[in-house]
Amino acid sequence: MIRRVTLTARRVLLGLVAALIAVAPASAADLPRVVSMNLCTDQMVLLLADPDQITSLSRLARDPRSSSLAQEASGHPQNAGGAEEIYLSAPDLVLAGQYSDKATLAMLRHLGLRVEQMPITKALDDIPAQIRWMGDLLQQPARAEAMARDVEQTLAAQPALAPDAPVAAFYYPNGYSLGVDTLGHDIVTTGGLRNLSQKLGRRTSGRLALEDLVMNAPDVLVTTTPYPGGSRSEEIMLHPALAQYAKTGRMVYSSPDWVCGTPLALRAVQDVRRAGNQIRHEER
């Protein structure tokens, strides 16, 4: 009888141990080690992964002109995006962008590495799903879920775009302007401004003639901070017809927060909203 009870207790104990193992969070050693070779996956990894998971990030990760998390990336190794160096670092997971070099990705897959590509984000509403996707890849679902819900709640709280809202125009070096099917468009409209490209029926991005810009007289210009030195592509930004925007503070400079579909894009939304509020205040 004693032996039978002991055996039963042992089975119960083993069952409890097995159950605890099943629900216990993965240890650091169990989490996948990741290499990121794309600016946007760099930032997702920095937001969601444990530091010990990060094998290396792309070279853009530390560039403050490109990355919103340049300081956070400074403590991690970099990679140049080459198949050989990535393979030799023996990651469990390689993260790339939609347009990362096809030959490199094909070689890494041929060598047996798991490669996942993050799609281009065209709308703020896409961000929560991409956070959850990345959380699953990094085995950080709880962290990702909390972050995704925060983005969803923030977006749900944004007021609707008014039909008479001020108009913003994207105008970058060489007269490049963003169309409707872009993350930049969604940032501007969620922030309370209308996009001139929508008025002009421009769904895709491309060059906007200076004459079209001047004739439509947008309230705000969304542009980029010039790089040091001279550039012929940036000369158009110095045209006298655009000087009034700089003088009156009606320029919004698109920071790295505008580039990737991460929660940091919500900071860009707030930059746009502040610009719109300033215009409304001046008009009163």
C-alpha cells in the first residue's frame, strides 16, 4: 500500500513538473539569436528582443540620420549584409526587408538559415500585426502584445480628419513627393492634415513639379533636414518660392520616425498634429 501511494505521488509530482515546464517562459538560452540586416527590422528587434538575443544589426542601425534608435543600437555588433559573415555568426533567425538582396537571402536559405522578410508598411493600422508577427519570431509574444495594444489604443483615440483641414505637401530633394499609398501619407492624415497628393490624384510617389506645388499653395511642407555639404538634388529646396515656409515655421521635418512601421511612427503623428494646431491658432 505504501509503495502504491508512493508511486502515485511520484506520478503526480512528475505531472506537475511537466506542466510547469510547459507554461514556464523560455530561458535566455532558449530564445532565438537574431541577425537583422534591414533598418526597420533593426528597430523592431531593439524594441522587442532581449539584448542577449541580438547577434548583430545592420550598419544603418547606429546612424542617427536614419535610425530612431541609434543610441540603443550602439552597444550591439553590426553586419554589412554579407551572406558569409551572417552565416558565420550562426544565428537562429535572419531578419531582412522586402527588398533586401535576393541573392544574399537565397544563399542564407540554401545554407539552412531561417530567413524572414518584413513587408513595407503602408499604413499605421498595419503596425500592430507586424509587431505581433515579430514578437512570435523572437519568442517575445507578451511584450509584443502589450506594445501592439498600445499602438491600437493610440490610433483609436486620434480624431477624424476634418474635410477642411490644412493641406500638407511632401517635397523632398529633386522635388520627390509621397503618394497616397505610403506610410507618410497615413502619418500626415492621421495627424490631422490633408495630403496634396490625394487632391492631385497621385497614388504613387514621384517627382512633383515646383509649378504644381506653388499653384496649389499647401499650408505645410513636409521635407527632410539637409545633409552637411552641398547637393544639387537639394538646391530646389532653396528656391525663393519655398522660403516663406521656413520663415513662417510651416515646415515639418520628417525624422527617422517616418521611415519604418514601428510604434515610433506615432511620434511623427504628434509632430504633424502640432503643426496643424499651430496653423489653426494663427488663423484665429
